Amino acid sequence: LKIKPKFVIALIEKSEILLQQDKIPEAEKLIDLSISLNPNFIKAHCLKGKFLINKENYSKALSYFNKALSLNENYFDAFIGKGICLYFLGYFSEGIISFEKAEEIFTKGTYAYPQILTNSDYSKVLFFKARTLNSIRKNNEALDCIEKAIQIMKDYLKEEGREVDFVALKQHEKNYTVFYILLIFSLQKYELFSIQPSR
């Protein structure tokens, strides 16, 4: 039986609609079906990895992101997912390398078709990288990432006609942890993060 590629793409699109409707089990079944029908469908592996992150099964999630990267070494989302898994597994240095690879892919424009990336995606990488840097006590580098991400987000939100109270957030700059948490909570209100670690 030959499966048409468009059918598998349609399954993934349907799963994303189900996700928006909070129909998690149904969405995951469609993703699993997509992978079984087309084991080389990169996006399906990344979505499965994100599901597993939300279930805190980081080792298994990592295997899906690695599979995606074995299929395409320039897949932006796979590097973000891999970095998050490595962070939660305690492999901070390796996680930073993964986030830096995602950053490089974005800045050089070498990401895989059909990915369309925005400055919001770039800031997401910087936030996760900052969190990981903070875990190994590289607070100055972490704050540099946050500063860069803030500027990107200011520009992005201005284009979108939305505002975040960055002045209030800046009052907490010397307390990195509080500052970071407030920033993330503020940005999550705008649903800019497709992956939200549970810890």
C-alpha cells in the first residue's frame, strides 16, 4: 500500500488543530500514525518529541529529536527540542551547544524548507539558552542572551501591535531568577512559546 505524502501532512495538520482544542490523546494518536506511515517525516518526529517533553519523558523525547536531525541536520525545531531535553537531563553544556546550533541556523538562514522562522523563534532560542547558562552559573552570559531576546521581542511585539511592561521587568534585573521568570510569564500570555517546559 502506497501512502501519499499529502495524506500524512494532512494527519499532522489535523493533529495541530486537535492540540489547539486541547484534545491531546487524539492529537498524539495521529502523530504516531503519521510516523508509522512515513518514518522519514521530520515534523512528526519533532511533534512527538514535544509531547514527550510535556510528559517529562526527556530521554525518549531526545530520541525523536535526534531522529529528526538524522533526517535533516538543519532542522531548527529539532535543535530547540534537543536542547530542552538535554537541559532537563542535566547535560547543560550539550544543551547550550544545541541552542547555539539553532541560533546559527536562524542567523545564517540555513533552516530546512518548509520551515518559516520569525524573530519570535529566535528569541525563544535565546531564552532557553539563557536558562541553561544560568544553570551552570554563567549569569552574565545568560543576561546577555536575555537582553538580546528582549530587544528582539520589543521589535516583534511592536510589529504585532502588542506591548509587554519591560520597565517593570527590568526592575528585577539584578535578581536574575525573578527577572527571567517574570519575563517568561509575561511572554507566555502571548503564546509565543510552542514548547513550555513543566519545571
